[in-house]
Amino acid sequence: MTEILMNVRDLVVDYGGGADRLRAVDTVSFSLYRGETFAVIGESGSGKTSLAHALAGIVEPAAGSIDRVPGADDRAAGTSHVIFQDPRSALDPRLAVWQCVAEPMAPRRLRIPRSTRPAAVGLLRRVGLGDELADRKPAQLSGGQRQRVTIARAVASRAELILCDEPVASLDVSLQSEVLALLAELRDEHGLTYVFISHDLGSVARIADRVGVMYMGRLVELGPTASVLESPRHPYTQALLAAVPKPTRVRRERRGLLLRGEIPDRRNPPSGCRFRTRCHLATDRCATTAPVLTDDTESHSAACHFRQEAIEAWQSALGPAADRKEESR
Ligand SMILES: Nc1ncnc2c1ncn2[C@@H]1O[C@H](COP(=O)(O)OP(=O)(O)OP(=O)(O)O)[C@@H](O)[C@H]1O
Ligand code: SF4
Ligand SMILES: [Mg+2]
């Protein structure tokens, strides 16, 4: 995965203006590679959806740039498609299920020609839905079936970038697993690139190649999934991971890494490092100087002045190797 699909530089998304201005995405930079699944994690309100909406062109950035690198195939250049958490909002309740899938294929999307029905029914089959559902209305499907329709619709759009915003959050655990497997298969079959937003680190571990961690609008850690989830370098990522319930005892030291306090007022963020009001490693330097995302090894970077101390704190919270084995059992 070396071919770049998109370069995002110093992206800013604001809502409102003047004293009420809320900076939802704050100077975020990264590159997206063709064919990868790039997960975005972070607490509620950290700016994940705002980032995805800027990438999809749904919101206009206040500053920065999003540059698409054209591909070699005949895909509609520069197109993207969003799969939302709640599939009801994405499907027109007046249309039959097959028409919901065929709609993005129709020229100018004014009339949906009957000739597109076989292709739509074929896609419905591909996502595991029988022909008998094709003439129903979306309201006559279960939540899991509706989400499969939105996935078929995303493939029908022929967009090369699919922004999946909590795509399995509304489904029960066994359906989540099936839909994740389907998303991965379709990605590989159609050469899709995903931005995958999720609160569920288990889903992220299963589907994502890389992970970006957001805190108060900023990207604070970025790296390969296994590296970020197993050896996090930012105290915020470490706190998110320490909060995941473990079947075995939680080590006392790991509790020391857990998030403390509330997210500060978004309209009046802390100076320097945004995380400093909740960070167990914070010093005066953190209040005066904002850390930048720094690449240490294997393209794994973190925005923290004290990355080495953070790594040591994480290793000590994990305990000796023998304990680690016991915990993972
Ligand atoms: N249309 C809007 N107008 C004003 N503020 C908004 C709007 N959309 C989002 N916000 C604010 O921007 C910030 C980031 O919101 P965003 O929806 O991007 O977060 P998120 O990380 O997707 O959260 P969640 O996990 O809850 O979906 C929040 O403080 C939110 O209240
Ligand atoms: S820069 Fe300072 S406050 Fe921010 S995460 Fe690192 S140690 Fe904590
Ligand atoms: Mg969101």
C-alpha cells in the first residue's frame, strides 16, 4: 500500500463564527493510501464525523487542503460515498429496495430506469439479501438488512473512497461481525479505500490497516493498527485502551492511565497540548507549547513532548512479560 489516494494538509473545520466558533477539526494532516482501511477513533465530540464530512465534501473546510490523486482505473474520479450509522437516514423511504441501490447508478439520479434492476438485484445478492426483498420498502427490512442495502448502494456508486461512520454500531454483535467481514470482502473485490470511524476498538483491530486517534479536533497519534493498539505512544490513546474491559484482573498501574476529568469546553480549549488537563505526564511545557505529530519508527507517530515517558508508563502498566501472557489468556 504505497499509492496515495489523498493528501490532507492542515485541515480545519469550524462551526459557527465569532465568539461562538467551534473548531471541530484543527490543523489535521495525513495521507490516505489506495486500498487501505484507515480507522479514526476518539471520544464523542473529538471531530471524527466532521473530518469524514470534510473529506466527502459535505462540509466546507475553513482552511487547509484535500488533494485527490487521480487513479489509473475508470472510476468516477474524486467521488466518495458515506455509510452512516443509522441506515434509515440514507435510504429514501418512498423507493423500493432495489431502487435505493440503483439510484447512484442512474444518470443525474432523476429517474431510475428499470434496466438497472438486474444490476441492483445482483448487488443485493452480493451483500446477502434475497431477491424477495428487492421490491420491499426500506421500512420493511430489519436494521441489519437496511445496513446491507446501504453497503450495496455504496458499491453501486462506484466511489473509490467510502467513509464508514460507525457502520456497525446499531447492529447486534453477531451481525457486526458479518457486516465487517462483508465490508472487508467488498474492499478487496472492488479496490475500495475506507475511512472507518468507530468507538469499538475490536472492530478497528479486525478491519483497519492504520489508525488515527483524535482528541479535541487534533490528530494525536497515527500508525499501523497493531502498533497503535498494542504499543500506544500517546497518553490519550493509552487511556482509551486502558479503559477497554479485560476479562482478567486490571492491573493497578493500568488504572493510573485511565482518563480523568471531563473534556474541556470546545469553544475555549486549553493552551499548548489540548490533553494536558487530563494527562498524568503533563508539565509546564505542555501548557506553553503544542506538540506536533512526530514520526518515531515504522510510520508510527504521536503528538506528545514526552513520548518516551509515555511508552515507559505503558510498558510498566502492562507488567513483566509473564503477566502479559496471563492477561491475554
Ligand atoms: N453542524 C454542527 N454545528 C455545530 N457544531 C457541530 C456540528 N456538528 C458537530 N458539531 C460539534 O463539533 C464537534 C465535533 O463533532 P463530531 O460530530 O465531528 O464528533 P464525533 O467525533 O463524530 O463524535 P461522536 O463520536 O459523538 O459521533 C462537537 O463538539 C460537536 O458538538
Ligand atoms: S504533551 Fe504533555 S500534556 Fe500532552 S500528552 Fe504529552 S505529556 Fe501529556
Ligand atoms: Mg460522529
